[in-house]
Amino acid sequence: MAKKDTQLPDLPEPYEYVDTLGSGSYGVVVLAKDATVKDPEKAKVAIKIIRAPQKMQVQAVARELMIHGAIKHPHIVPVHRCFSTEEHIGVVMEYIRGGRLFDMVNNVGPFPEAKARWIFRQLMDAVRYIHKDMNSMHRDIKLENIILADAKKQWPTIYLCDFGFARTRGPQFGPTISCVGSPNYFAPEILLRNAKNQRYDGKKADIYSCGACLFVMLFGFYPQGVVTKDRKAGKIDVDSIYIEIPKVQRQRLHPGHKEVPIGPECLNFLSQLLEPDPEKRLTLEGIWKDRWFRDNTHRRRRKVAAVLGR
Ligand SMILES: Nc1ncnc2c1ncn2[C@@H]1O[C@H](COP(=O)(O)OP(=O)(O)O)[C@@H](O)[C@H]1O
Ligand SMILES: [Mg+2]
């Protein structure tokens, strides 16, 4: 058996530690095998281990499980079961083999429009399900939380993961006030809320983060490059965010950035997703009506790729 991190608890039977897949805000995700399953590939599972000795954390974990555990969707990582030890909670999930979408963009560079749309449509399908069917919001949509079934495929299937910040929004809950998620994908109102203590609509903020994901897939860098720089210095400059995002124009996107051949319909769609005013931002209904979003070029190209065996 592979050497495991000494911080990690022993996994309960029938799971055996194989490797560490990733670690983040309050958990570690490990690759494990189910000893009762003979086929070594089928035996693989991913287990998110969350340290939960305190009441607050138990509440947070319960929320993640309540939302993620109840979801069944073709583009959301399936949860098989959960277990608890004295100090930890484990979420046993299907192991998704292809790695993070973030690493794929990082390794191969920006995607052509048709491929970005193919992935974005899967993401929006998952988000529509979370917002409409589950009446919840994810609040941490980013390329690091999207994993690929098979990274080598030209038209990969994606899965959204990490429901650590997700919330249900029933009638008893108003707009959210907490500042969670990842600054590179933050909607401007989350940062504004930080500055002025305002409330914001988490579902609208999710749409912005999806727009940021599409942007990164197409351009290979974040919409608010300036913010990243400021963040390194330990602060986020709210004003700087507003400068470039409303008008997604190639020449203004990033100083010194070489031209990316992206069509006007795509740029128009992006600028409506990255609209700083949440009230004017595209809604789910608007997204499904958009010409660029509805374009089926990827379907034709997939058929050609299938014929060519790619
Ligand atoms: N079901 C899974 N299959 C394969 N890899 C996974 C799975 N779930 C998570 N991972 C990997 O572990 C990383 C961290 O998982 P995540 O749920 O995002 O936790 P955190 O809250 O720590 O960010 C992900 O970015 C991904 O690389
Ligand atoms: Mg994560």
C-alpha cells in the first residue's frame, strides 16, 4: 500500500489508501480502492476527508453532504456514501480519471470556441440543475472544481465537484452575505459586499463564475488579471475589476496579449455573463436563448471526429 500522509486518518473497511489527489480549504481528497471489488479499475473511489471535530465544521460538512449527496446529475460527481470517524467525515465519490479542467487549460492552452462551448454547456446544465431543481447555489464554480472523465478525448465529459460552499436557498433564506469562493472567479458584487457589507444573490454570482470559467477556457487567463496581481499584494482593488469586464474587447483584455481569434457572438455572450451589475447579467433563461450558446457546431465536429476515430 502506498505511504499515506500522516495527517490522514485510517480509512474504514473496505477502503484502502492509494494516493492523495488534492487538498484544499478544509479537506483532503484521496484515491482509494474498495477491497471488495475485484476489478482494479472499478475498485477505485475518491474519498474527500474532512476534519470535523468542531460544531461549526460539522454543520458545514452536513450542508455539503445534504446538497452533494442528494444530487444525481450526469455532470456532477456522484456520491456513493459517507462515513464518519472520531475526528473526520469521509465522502466516498466516484473516481473521475481525467484530472482537473484547470490543468488541461494550463497544459494545452486556450480552447477553440466549439470545444469551450461543448464544456460550458455541460457546466451550465449542472448549474441549472443546482439552481432550479435543488434550489441551491454552488458558490465555488471554477476550473479547479471541474474534473474530466477523459482528458485525452477531443470532446470530453466534465463533472462539477466540491460542494463545500454550497447553500440551499429556501424561502427562509435571504440573499447571502458571506464572502466565499475564489477571487479569480468572484462576481464583482461579492467584492463590493466586502467593501460595503451588502448582500448579494448567490445564484447570480454563480453565473458570473461560469462566465469566468468560459473566459479562462477561451483566453487562458482570468478576466480580472489586475485583481490577481493585487491579490498577491494582499488586497483586492474593487475599482480595477470594473474597468475591463463590461466590454470584452480583445485589444483591451490584457496589455500585451496577442490576438485571440474569438468571434463577436462569443464576445457578446461573454460580456453579458461577466456583466458587473447582477441585475443586468444574463439569467439561465437568457443563456439558453443566446445564439452562441445554442450553436451546434460542436455536434457536427464531434460526428466528424467519431468517423475519424478521434
Ligand atoms: N471524485 C473525484 N475524482 C477525482 N478527483 C477528485 C474527485 N473529487 C475531487 N478530486 C480532486 O481533488 C481536488 C480537491 O477536491 P475538492 O472537492 O475541490 O476539495 P477542496 O474543498 O479541498 O477544494 C479537486 O480539485 C480534484 O483534483
Ligand atoms: Mg475545490
